[in-house]
Amino acid sequence: MPLTARQRQTLLWTVVAALLVWALVALGQVLTPFVAAAILAYVLEPAVRWLQRRRVPRLLAVGLVILLASLALLAILLILVPITQQEVALIRRQFPALAASISEGLLPWLERTFGLQLKLDVASMREWLAGQLADSGTDWMATLLAYAKSGWGAALQVIGTVLLVPVVLFYLLADWPALVARARTLVPPRWVQPMDEVLGETDSLLGQYLRGQLLVMLSLAIWFSAALFVAGFDLWLPIGVLSGLLIFIPYLGFATGFVFALIAGMLQLGPLAGLAWVAAIYGIAQVVESTWLTPRLVGERIGLHPVAVIFALLAFGSLFGFVGVLLALPLAAVAAVGLRRLLAAWQTSEFYHRG
């Protein structure tokens, strides 16, 4: 039985959609800077419009917004790099004493309190750490070149992230209104109203997420900095600010800040005191963030099941690398809007209710 014209057209567009999805998956690493630039353009567009309403020319507004965003990123790097360098130097100097303190103080306490019998081979750990922290291992340029030589995919990812994102971001922001209007003309007229409803809900959700997440990050940065200062940490401000900023990355961000603080605390305050202070500070932060800050500031409407969050981290990280990990939660929230709409359409369909 020959296909009708409508069936042939439906089959054609189904094949086109499948090929598009395949291309997106196959070109995941190449598309990473473009995806990152598009999402950054969406995030920064309100700031550009705000400047335009104050009679700033659009191109100048775009340049100012990108400059401010770049300075914010540079400030984060200037916080992260000195912390890493100082902690590496502390580990190199104080590791023998720390290992001896753990072996003589912490491990016997764990055995007495919890019945855990652990053995620490201090000599082997010292030898391994000496190799890891050798001066030759701090050659960042050599590490970057070795990473780039590992394959064209890695080289493209490095070049794209460092160079392409600002360039693509500038052009996208400069032409954002025209690009949005042109994309809207591609939507069939009968789908314009439903599409506007979906995009409106998505825009509201992302706006709520971003505003709430910024408030959560600021609140936790203040808490971490103040608590670490009270505990007597020398690096209380950089570690506190960094821990608050990294909350943006689900689970991984909290774990990274915890590890930084734990290393600094054990080296400076001793194994038991450092572990106790860090566990208390970060434990309280985790409880308050999950039970009060995020539900109140971000909203239950944004919330995703922990399993969904873990899956989003793995899926978007596999597709788009580290940038995908950073954007996993907002992208998962957007996908949740589409899935809710699809589920509602399925439950109201004739096929679903057919006897």
C-alpha cells in the first residue's frame, strides 16, 4: 500500500530529526563551545537589555557585559589558583608530620571509638607524594600540551573552550533579538502558541533557578568564610568563597570545597581538630542548604530527584565534557519542562484512553 503525501512528509521529517540528534551526539565535543556560548548568551541577554534601556548602544552593551563576566571568571580563577598552590606547598612541607599525627593519633582514636583497625604505610605514602609534588609536575604548560597531543578531540576542546566561547558569545549576543525572531519563523503557525507557552514556562523556570542559585551561593560563601574564620583557618576567605561558588556544581562542587578545607584544616589544626571542624561546618551547610536554602530560594518547582541529578551530570558530561557538568542542572530542568508537557499530552491522548 503506497504512502500518502502526509505520511511521506512525516517520515521525511522523522528521518531528519533522527539525523539531527545523531549529529548532535557525534559532534558533542566540537559543539561544546557553541552550546556553552548559547547558554551564556541567554543568561547575559537580560543585562544587555538593561543597558540598552539606559541608552547604551547594543554592541557597546554586549562588550561591557562580556568584559564584566570575564572579570568575574578571572576573579574565581585568582581565588582557586593561589589556594591550590598554597595547599600543595603546605602538603609538601608538613606531610611527614601530618602522616605521623594520623598514624599516632587519629587511627588509634578510630580504633578505640569505632573499632576500625586501619594501617597507614607512611613511608610508601611519602614516596608517592614526593613524586606527585615534584617541581617538574607543576609545569602547567607541559601538562596542557600533553593533553592537547592526546588527540584532536582534546585539542579542539581546549581551543574551543579558551578561544571560541568569547567570540561566539559576542556574535550571539550582538544578534540575539534577530536570531530569536528568525528561529520563531521556523515554527509552524499551528504550533506557535503551544511553543510560546513552553518557552515561557522554561524561561520562568530558568530565571527562578539562576536567581535562587546565586542567592544560595552567596549565602553559603558567607557561612563558610565566617565559620572557617572562627575555626582559625589561615585561608578562611578564599576557601569559604570558593566553597560557596562551587555549590553551583551539584555534589561535585560541595565535595571539592570539602576536600580543600579538610586538607587545610588537617595541616594547620591537626588531624582530629581539622576533621572535626570541617565535618561540623560542611555538615551544617549541607543540611541547611538542602532543607531550607534551596527549597526557599530556588523553589521546589525546580527540584529534581537525586537520581535524575546524577544521571544529568553523567549524561551532559559525556556529551559536552566539563562544560556539560557545569550546565547539567539547568539543562535537566529545561528537559523536565518538555517531559512534563509530553507526559500531559500522552495522558490526554486518544490512544491512552482507548478501551
